[in-house]
Amino acid sequence: MFWNQQHNAERDYFVGHEGVRMLFFDPAAPPPRMYYFSDMRPDDNRFLISVDVHNVGSSWTRGGVYISGYDPSMIRIREIDIPRLNGGWGDCIIDFGVFGGANTGNFWDTFFGQVGCSEVGFNAYSQGSQNWGLRVNQLGQIFPGLADSWLGDIGFRYETVSGMPSVGMDFGSAFNFDYLNRGQGLMILLSGLSFQRFNGQEYILAPNDYNFPGGERETIIFNGEIRGWPRGLDRTERPITFLATNCYIYATYAAPQVCIDPQPFNDVPKVCQPRPINFNRGTGAPVAITSVFQENTPRTVYFTINIQNVGIGQVFDMGYIERCSPYFPGRVGTNHLDVVYLIDARIGDQQLFCTPARGNGIRLANGRGTVICRYNIEFLTASSAFETPLILEVGYGYGETLRRHMTVKRAI
């Protein structure tokens, strides 16, 4: 469902500090007070939990909503099956630590990563350690109306490197890599990860942009039932707390105009001067590109790009986003948190060389991180400065929580 489908040329996009906004939209789902009937039909003890997710940011997103915090011996939620997770289940991850020349060519064209899965598989088939494959299903449903135009030019490459399953991407010779910006490439790359594996309900939402003004919104329903009411208990001494957790994959995109000056020390008239760029209104995402500073030399321009978590949630390494679930049975370590990846950094067709390297990710300390990128000036014989877009995109996982309380009293 989309809000305000009317195109508005004056609408501001790519601003703000939110990605997917989560709300308990219906004040009666769950109700603030509920009565338990011991001698009535089961339907009389049922209730709904309604969670609204609305993509108000500028990236395509795929995520999942989880409900936790309640006593499963007293309350059952139909969509949540806690016992089935007992038995050594593990998550699937994508390790972005291996890249083949990612600083010299197009990022996606040179991407190479490792896939790791424990027990459950990775949406895959397996006939032994040397015979396996990975499926990516229904990509056309991720981007309705676009499948025939560009998704058909994308392929996946699956190999085994030193016994470790690995994944890459292949493209047609005329493929337009701009199609992969604003989170679209991340959703394809991470389509094998599952938000349902650990009791989530999954969603895919379009961003607030020129094609979908207002962004896409969805209401996710959980079906609850009071059962196993303790004998002799008249009412809960304290309200039951339902914790809604929203975990999703997101990207921050920015394209500021920068000044490239092949002759920075001469005094001829110029159309621009290098200057600091600040994104005071945000960049349409909870992890913001806050500022860009540049330093010119006659052959090279250095860009210092500052990144900050400006939202209210937790940043996850997007390859480990399944661990955002409150039902993940293992430990969530510090190495799984506060990591973002520089997905795109280019001027024209030239990918910038950046530190830290793309595959290592950018570690956020106190919510802040920095990456330094180098652009090699291509027109050294020119004496005039010019302005050009600096294309930037970072990818990450993100998790937020909300609480809702419900008091239960025995009626009969």
C-alpha cells in the first residue's frame, strides 16, 4: 500500500533521519486490558497484535517483525513456534571480507563474498559438501514491474573456495549498474537470508522517492491467545509487555556536487571552489552521511566521508542481520554490530579507492565512523575546475524495538 501516489515535483526526497518507521497502529491490538474466560470457547481468549511498518526513507528495504517479551506458557502467538528452534539451529551469514579488485572496477561487478550457514542451509539444496547450490527465488516480486527490464540481466555465481561456499554476481554487458543503487542491489545480494527463520514475519517495502511518493507501508498481524492461565490467579500483578522488534536491510545514498580542480594553485577564474559539504537535513536513512570534506592536489582529490547512526536503533553488520531476531539462539557479539559497508563511491565511471577497504566494513565508534576515498583526476591537461556528482552509498542492517502493555484479568 502506498501513501499519496500523486507525483509532487516539489517534494523533498533523500532527507530525514528515518528508514522504516514502526508503530502499534491499532490501539486495540493488543488491547490495554483483556479478560480471560476459563469456561468459554478458545476464540473468547484470542487477541491481535498489529504492527505497522512504513518506509519513510530513501532505500528499498526487506525486513522482518518479531514479537517477544511474553510468557509462552501463558500466551501463545500462532506465528511464533519457539520449541522448533531447539536443536542446534544456526543462522546464515554473508561475509563481505573478500573482494576481487573492488577498488578499481564497478563494485558489484567485482563483488565476491563468502556464504556460511549452520544446520538450516541457505535456501539451498545439498547433496554432499562438493555438490550444492543456492536459489534466489522470485526476484521479480522484489521490484514489481522491473523484472523484465533489468533483473533478467543479473546472474549469480556459486563456487567453493577452500571448502567454503562463496557467492558472486554476474551481469550482462549492457547492464546499467544504477539499477542497484538505493538498496536494490543489497536486497538481491542478501535475498537468501531469512527473517522468517527465527519467528519473524517478513516484508518488502518501496522507498519514499519519485516513483513511490510517501513510501510503502504494510500492517503485520500476529494472532495471540491466552492459555495455561495459572490456577488461583485473579489478574496479572503487572501488565504483560509485548516487545516488537523490527529488523531490516537498508542503504544510505547521497550524490553531492563536488568541485574537481586539476589546477588547484593557479588564479584563473573558476566555476567552483572545493568546500565542505554538510547534510544538515539528513540523507533519508537512520545511518546518515553527515559530511564530506575534500583536499585537492594537482593529480588526486581526497574525500573524507563521515557517517553517523542518527536513528534510535542498533546498527547490525548486514551479513549477520538474522541475529537481530530475539529468538536467535546464539550470542550476538560486538563484531556483529556497528558495521556499515561502503557499497558505492564513484565519480563518473571511476570507482574510488577507499580506506578502510570495502570488504572490511566501517566500524562505528559511539555511532560514528569515517572513510577516506581517493579520486585520480582524469583530465590533467584541463585548467578549469568543474562540478560533478560524487555517488556514495553505504549498506547495513538495522534493528529497532517498541513496547506495548496489556493487563489480563480473570473473568470466570
